[in-house]
Amino acid sequence: MKIHRKYFLVLVFFLPVFAGWSQFDPNTICRVENGKIYFKIDLKWTSVQKKELTRLFDLDSVLLAGVFSGKTEISVKDANWVVVKLNDHLVELSKVIKPMQVRPPAAHDVFMVDDRWMKAAAGEAERESVDYGVNRFTRFSVFLYRDGVARFFLPGHKEAKHVFLSGSFNSWSTEQTPVHACDSGWVVTLKLRPGKYSYKYILDGTWSQDPFNKLREDDTNGGYNSVLYCYNHIFRLQGYGSAHQVILAGSFNNWNEKELKMVLIKGTWLLPMYLREGTHAYKFIVDKVWTTDPDNKLKRPDGAGNFNSVIGIGDSILFRLEGFPDAKNIVLAGSFNAWNTGELFMERVPDGWQLYYMLGPGNYEYKFIVDGKWMTDPANPNTTGSGETQNSFLALKSNYVFRLDKYPDAKQVSVAGSFNDWNADNFIMVKKGGRWIFPVFLKPGKYTYKFRVDGKWILDPGNELWENNEYGTGNSVLWIEP
């Protein structure tokens, strides 16, 4: 016998069409309790009602025939049912629920995932999906953010009875965040981390963009979502109060000379914005003249004979290279600074060379350049690629480790998937204690992957979750929680 929640829902919708069922309550017909399933059956039910009960709950006709004939014990399809008389016309039918027999998933199986989990994962991924962001509100008061608390204000709409705020910060819930009426509109405060968020207001059931927000993006349903950023940094430039225009440009916006216009307030040029964790180089363009930040002592070469101001957001990590006492210059270059060979000069220390650098969570590739010669990090066993294209690999704040047992004698094992464009030469696994491992940082969501063992692709034998692919060979499936 199969018991499905949908049968209860169908039963409710069918109630009005069955004569004599006006008092029918599905909650009193069937219940599950203490490892057993119970049915309360009225012996006065008509043949039509018996047939509908069979259809809705998938009860065997032989079983029901035994109940209505007065049997107290009935065996059907390896299931033992017990019938207990409650009164003259009511009986209770019950059986022990057997544990499900778990089998390996088949190619056409459908896996159900909690929609709230999916939305939460998408929201967390969106929060850090951009390198920077600046708000574009037409009224200053409609959104304020300070010390991790965001204040949303929707002016007007006094005729509305109920207003809710829905967005990526609450998994697009329609009732979780009510907005409260005030003298001039509606207001609500939320605790939010720095980053990007999309949202809408719901006014008496009608979805609406924020009319005072110019930033928007396609909601994939024929409309738009409003977009905002919770700031974590303010750029300031003092001493240029007479300048006509000041623009901020940096590595975060590809040195765009027109985009980020600063605002003059009481003699100081200001621009609050969101910056993703990491190290960022920048300059101010004062009336078309490029200048470093006079209040920031941290400056680094730009690789072209000039200097940039530099700020870091997040955690500092230490890059070290032991030895090489006779080297004149050692430079660090990697994916985190666009492989700039003239920027990150390492500092000589008694036992080698070192450099502190700020990075946000993520996967990075890097190398050292010792007096013009490129080399991987001898202290880091994790690499990508091979030969001249081989780089050291760093997973900062790794949240997952790929592991493969049973192949201790393999010569080379790699992992490839949707997270690295299925590049089998990219993530080369390291053998440790007879097990192949590779740590990575992955954003929340679903990923597909496989291992390649000495040139042969295999599913992950330690992961029962997989799905079919266009080749009919299947891919392992991995879910990263928010």
C-alpha cells in the first residue's frame, strides 16, 4: 500500500461531489502513529464510497472485502492487517509500516529538494555574486544601512491594508517579513550582511518594484526585481573641495573612467559602496587627473612604472617561499591580481620570502617569479594543469573536500565538473594515506562531477546521488548548503 500526501489533498477537493459525505474529514479517516498506519472505516458506507476510498488511498479491494465481511485479521500482499471494532458500525484497520528498502538511484529517478533550501542557496550565491556595487535610489531615506541593519522605507500607499517585503534575503517568502505602517508610509528593518540583494514589495497581494530604486534586473517572469547593495566601505578624498568632478576607478570595475562618480559633501568627496572580500587597487580621477589616495599609505606598483592605492577587505593570508637567499626579487602573481608580474613584490625574511595578502573565500591559482623564473609553491601539494601551465592551487575557506578511495595504485587522479567547466586537467588530486583528496570552495547550489583515474572517467563510488547525462554514462551530483 502506498500512502501519499497528495491523496489527502485530492480527497478534500472531491468532497462536495459525493452524496452522503458531508461530514467526511480526511484527518479522521487515516493517520500514522507509533510506526503504524490506521484507517477508520464506517461499515455503512455505500459501494460508491468504498470504491472512492480504494482509489484515493490505494487500498486493496480484497482487504476492504475482508473488513466489511467481519474479519479481524487479514493478510494481503505480505502485509498483516488487524481490524478492531469501535462501535456498532465503525471499525479501525491498522498495520505496521515496514521500513523502505533503499536501492541505488536509477537514471530516471526524480529527486525532490526543499524549495526553501533552493531559494536560500540562490540568495546566498547572489549576495557575493558581484565584485562591487553602488545604489541608485531617487530618495535618500528609502534605504539606510548601518552596523549590519538595513532599513526599508516605502513612502505613501496609505490605502494599503497589508504590505510585505520579499526578496533574496528571506528566500522570497510572501509572509515572513511584514512591513509596518507609519505616518508617511511603510517601514521595516532587517539584519543583513554586506552584499547584493534583489527584492519586491507585496501590496495587498500585488507584487511591485521599489518605485524609488533605479537599479533593477529581469525577474524571468516578464517583470523586474529591484536591486540594492549593503555597503561595507566608504571611499573618501579630502582636500579637493574646489574640484569639479571626482571619479573612482579600480581593479574591481576594470578601471572604468566614467562609472563611479563621487559626491561632494562638506568639502569631502565620498562614495559608499559594496566591495567583495579581497584586495583591491584603486585611484581617484580628479578633473581627469589620476591620483593615488593621499590618506592611504598602502601603495603598490601597477606594473607600468606607476603606483596604485590598495585596500583589503577580509582575512589576510601569508604567502611564504622558504630559501632563495641569493635571489634579488621574488614576485607573487596569480588569478587574484590578473597575473600582474610587477605588483606583488615579496619581502625578504631570515628564512626566505613572504607577503601578506587579503583574499575572500574562493579558489585561486598562483606562482612565484624568482628573478624572472616562474615556479609553483614547493610547500603546496595542490596544483592545477601540467607542464608549463601548472599552477599552485589555493582553496581559501574550503567548504568541501573531494575524496576517492579504492584507487591507491593509480598514477594520476583528477576531479572535473560543472564547477571548473569539466576541465579534467585542472584539479589534480593529491594522494594522502592511500586516499585521493582535493579541497575546494564552492558557492551554495548543485554541482555535477566525475573523477578521472589514469584517463578513465568514473562516478564517485562514495556518493549514491547521480543523474544521467547526454552520453548515458551519468554524473555524480553534489549539493552545497548555504
